[in-house]
Amino acid sequence: MIETIREVTMTEVMAFREEKAAIWKLLSKEYEKETIISFGLNIPGSIKVTEQIIQAFVYGMKYIEAVFHDMEVVIYRKKEQRSFAGYSVSYALAGSNARELKKKMVEIEENHPLGRIFDIDVMGKEGSISRREVGGLPRKCLLCEEEAKICSRSVAHSQEAVRQKMEKMIHQYIRKGV
């Protein structure tokens, strides 16, 4: 449980991203022959952590770990990152094919009820693997069928509208008692 909910500054968001990159670098050096996966949530606005967002993160993390188990992938190392700027978890995985894992992670992002807000990155021996490299389509906007990057860059929708949609998705998912 978090003590308070507060807005974060761009400096805090950038520090969070830098720490996430440092974790990736550490894991990729330490486990250079293994697949590295990072999971977090795409949260619009300056409030990145609420009780519902934490629940969505935990549900997503447990779901992904169950997929690892089903694929007989071993977690060598798990490193979590938690701050008011967001929550993230990175994994070093053994017994995995990076491209197959990326395909599965794209399936999760596209088909899980919260997948549209999931942010799952996969890095193999050759580097980061894009959605397109495994036949995935660009991510769609939460509010329309346009590519998310296009809507975001053009500010096609207000941050508040996107946030409301995200909060509704999380609320509906949690209410189902998953």
C-alpha cells in the first residue's frame, strides 16, 4: 500500500527511466546469453501510482510470470523498481527463445484485458526486439483505432480522456475479481 498519492515531476520520471535502463544494462551484462524482459505500465499524466494502478501492475506481473512457467522458462533474476514515478520489474530468463517470448508478450499486450496499458520490452543476445520484428502491429490508441504514437504526438486526445479510459479498464478488470 502506498502512503500518499502525489504528482511526479518530469525529473522524477526521467530518473525512473534512467534507473530502469541501468537495471537492464546490469542484467544484460550479468546474464549476457539470456533473455531480459521488462514489464511496466503506460500511465498517462503526472500521477503514476494509485492503489488501482498498483493492483494492475501486480496482476500483470503475476500473469506474465505464469506465462513464463507455462513456457518452462526459468527466472534467473527478478529486479523490481517502485517509486511514485512508476512500478517496473525486469527479469533475466533462462531456457528461453527471445523472439518466441516477444511474440508471446505482444499477444499479451494485444489480448489481455489490461494489455493495452502493459509495456513489455524484450531483449535477446542481439539487442531489443521490436513488435514488428515478430510480426506485431504498432500499438493502438486507447480511445481510437489510430496508432498510439500518432495520437500521442499529435495530442489527438486530452490526457484526461486517456487517463479516464485507462482507469475504467483497470476498475472493470479489478471488479471482475480476477
